[in-house]
Amino acid sequence: MAANAQSIILHQYDISPFSEKVRVVLGIKGLDWFACDEPIIMPKPELVALTGGYRKIPVMQIGADIYCDSQSIIRELERRFPSPSIHVGGAGAGWTAGMWSDRVFFQAAVAIIFGGGTALADEAFIKDREKLTGRPFDIEAMKAAAPLMAEQFRAQLGWIEEQLGDGRSFVLGEKPSLADASAFYNLAFVRWTSPNGVKLIESFPGVAAWEKRVAGIGHGNRQEVSREDALDIAKAATSTEAVKADPGEPNGLKPGDRVSVMADDYGRDAITGELVSSSAQHIAIKRNDPRVGDVVVHFPRAGFFVMKS
Ligand SMILES: N[C@@H](CCC(=O)N[C@@H](CS)C(=O)NCC(=O)O)C(=O)O
């Protein structure tokens, strides 16, 4: 069946580690979804038409609702498709594991991969990532730091090994959860790109066995959709997000306000629109683009700044 306004469309690329986190969640839930492959470097005109300037991967589209950042995507998948849940023993542990993996563990994995030399880092890629982070992508410095970062990566693999030490199958118990998807994707990234990193992973037998179990979950049922078709679906659809004020909003923001939203780490492009709904964990803003018409773009709150504009 072709993709339509109800389909899950994941704007992604295959060697994107954050996409792998979402793909494992799609696997845990056994969902049907469409992969819409995006370029690894800018320009990404179709993606930016949907998001209003957010360029990172992954982004999920369902009709005219556009979810930026893996946190926002997974939160929405859990809301729309609650069973089986990606939470085991309470949601906080999964989100907290996500924040650890996305920041500290990811930085150690990146240092191992690029400090060890990888074909991924050609000139165009390096220039693109310098623009993304606003900092030099200094391969020589990464090579010099690689031994130190190997210690960091190993120490964190060791935490996973300790967590699995009582013989459990998955990080939080007998069922796979967001904590597994989060801990796993950095290992997948290392496996795709870094033979030295793989040796570190395999020095932990419990981690290596768990990694195989998580890989065995799969990615649900994947089909492909083109970027043009994804844009046509957005243009023809209407957002399903209801207007909702948050009485606890700390800065008095309310529906109808014009706001800008930006990531607090890298890729800090501000996306501007009209606030539709917000809570402690999400903000949804409406914007218009000639190619896709009215869309509602969703972001997490943790890791993002919202400013009145
Ligand atoms: N906090 C974001 C991070 C996403 C991220 O850094 N994605 C990488 C690829 S996995 C990226 O977009 N790199 C730049 C690019 O692909 O243009 C999330 O959780 O989705």
C-alpha cells in the first residue's frame, strides 16, 4: 500500500544513529512505516520545507504533523501506539537513559569513530558538520584524543554490562524498552564505522549478547516513500494537533503566540511559528510553506529553548 496521511513517514538515512534509535522503537512496537531517505549533508530542501529550518535527522511525518528530534518522535509513537509500551518500570528511566545516550555516550562514540579514521569523513562531510556545530571538525585533534575517548566509551559500555549482570535479557528487565533502543544505537553506529570500537564492544560478553538480542528485534515493517510524495502528503493533509493551553507554562506562553524554537546543543537553527499547544514535554507550532501548506511542527522541551518572537 502506498503511503498516505495516516502513515508513519520517517525522514532518515540508514547510517544515522539517531534514526536507528527510532527504528528499534518501531521494531519493539511492530509498526508499519515508510522510510523517506534524506541526504547526509545539506542541502535538504524537502526536509526544511517540512520543518521550517530544522535540518537534523530523524524527523517523523504523519500527514501534516512533523516531529523533530528522536525524543519527540518516540513520545508521539508511544502516544499513538501505546501497546506494547516502550517503557518498563516507569517512563522516567527510559527518557533519562535517552538523554545520557544522546549526549555523553554519543560524544564518546563519535570520538572513537572519527578519531579512528573512517571513510565517512570526506571533505564535504567535514565542512557540513563544521557548519552544523559551529566548531572546527578537527580530525587530527580527534585522533590525538582517541585513546582517552576509548576509556570513556569502555567505561560506559561497562555500565551496560553491570546493568545486565543479573542475567536479565534487556536493560530494564525481560522486555525491551526505550532504554535498550537508546543504549543500542551508539553500538550500531560504531559497528557500521569503526573496527577499533567493535573490539571494545566485544570485550564485554554480556553487552555483545544483549546487542544481538536488540538487533534481533528488527525495525518493524519498512517500506519506502520518495521525498516528493512525502511533501504531497503533507500538502494534502491537515494537522490533527488540538489547540491546548498549558496552565503550568513557566513563561506564560499561550496558543497564538509567535515563538521560535531551537536546539540547545548543535544545529541551533531557530524555527518560528504560532504556538498551538505545549506542555512540560512538548511544544507544537504552526507554520506555512508554499510547498507543503500549513503544517504543525513538534519539538521536545528537554534540550530545546523556546523564545517569544
Ligand atoms: N537530538 C537529535 C539529534 C539528531 C542528530 O544529531 N542527528 C544527526 C544524524 S544521526 C544529524 O542530523 N546530523 C546532521 C545531518 O544529518 O545533517 C535527536 O535526538 O534526534
